[in-house]
Amino acid sequence: MNPVSSYSSANLTVANAVHRNLNSMLGALQRLSTGKRINRGSDDPAGLIAANVIKSQIATREALQRSTLRVSGLVDVADGGLAEVSRLTSEIRGNLITAASSTTTDAERAALQLEIDGAIDAIDLVGKTTYNGSPVFSGKTINVNLRPDYYAWDQLHLPEIDSETLGDEEGVLADLRSGGRYDLASGDLASALKALDAVQSRTIYARAEYRAFDRYSHDSIYESLANQEIQLTSIYSEIMDADYGSETSELTRSAILAHSSLIAYQSLVAVANTQASLLDALFDLNRR
């Protein structure tokens, strides 16, 4: 075998080993410093594609959770407004019953009517409540998307709170105002109470609808989204995150191999230098 050819082959093999082990060591250092197993597409193309898909799913669920929180805020504001309407209508009922007593004077009835008017005005103000710039009590039904499927809509009805419409065909809340057909001066307290019953029934039903939506639709969906996000995050971590124990071992192994291959390479270089010196000495002897 040609000694020069043999040396060149060994030199190339050792040089490749040095390069490979140094790259392995640098790769382990990068994974340890970033905490990521995949830092470029070439590390694991399939894993990177899968991680990107999962990351998109996580982002979708985070957005939906923010959406459910906004809906929850809307429900809380609406429920608070309806609770205030219930309180005010209960006060109106108390005033109507007090006015029905034969011991109540005309002056007292006039004062009770003023209180009823004030309560109705306050209910109209509640009806103007807004959330994020939009009316809470618009009388419309809105679509709420709380699921990853874009077309999976839930519907939430926003009741209308307005003294001119709140009630039924037999009477509305505005009829109880001063000058209305069921004000205290009319003496028709039975019809006034009947109209108020319709108002309170609608209010109670609306509150029940909001609470049911919040508990059985919104809360359960939010919990499901949160659990899905935890599971997806765990899967993403398994794909992307570096195993520090494994990477530390890999770094140590690569460092040892790199050191050994460098020593081997240095030995080959020393042998080559020795051979070159011997050849020079032989040439000198021949020339003499």
C-alpha cells in the first residue's frame, strides 16, 4: 500500500471525525442554550411541521378563551342590570300595594307616584347600559363563537329594557308613570300590578337564560378549551423542548470524542512531520 495514500486517507477520516464531533458538541450547546430540540428545519422537518400545526391550534384556543371571557363580562354586566331592574320593580310593587291601602292619604299617594316615576326612569337608564361600546339590552340575538369550528355558533338573546316596551299586550311599564293609564291617580291598581307582573316575569326569565348560558354553555366550553390548551401545550413541549439530561450527556460525549479525534489528528500531523523530516534527511544524504 502506498504510505502517502494511506496517510491521506487516515488524515481525511480523522479530520471528518473532528468536524463531526465538534458539530455535535455545538448542536448540543445550542439546544441547551435555547431549550429547544428543534432550532432549524433540518433538525427535524416532520417534527417542525407538526409543532407549527399544534402551535396554531394553541393560538386558536387562546383566542377563544379570550372571547369567552369577553362574553362572560357581557353576561355579568347584563345580569347585574337585570338584577337592578328586579330590585326597582319590587320597589314599584311595594308602592302600588301601599297606595292600595285605604289609610294612605292623597299626598302620600302623590309621593309614592313620584317614587314610581323615579324607579321607571332608573330602569330606562339601565336599558341604556353598554359593554365595549355596544348596547347590552338591544332586544337582539347575537351569535357567539366559542368553539374552534368557525361555524359552530351559540346564540345569546339580549333582552330589551325600555319602559315603553317592557310588559305585554295588557300593559307596559310606562303605563304606571304619572299620566299613564295605570298611574295611582287612575285607581286601577289591579291592572297596574298585572302589567308589573309581566315586567317581572320577563326580567326573571332573562336572568335565568343568562345564568344558564353562562353555566352550561360558556363555563363548560371555557373549561374544555383550557384543558385542550394544556394537552396541546404538553404535546408541543414533547416535540420541541430539549431533554436537558440527554443533551448534557450528548455534550459530554461529543466533547470527549472531539478531544480524542483532535489528539488523533495532532498525532497524524506529528507523524507526517516526522516522515517529512526523515525524507529531507535522506535527500540530503543522497545529495552528498
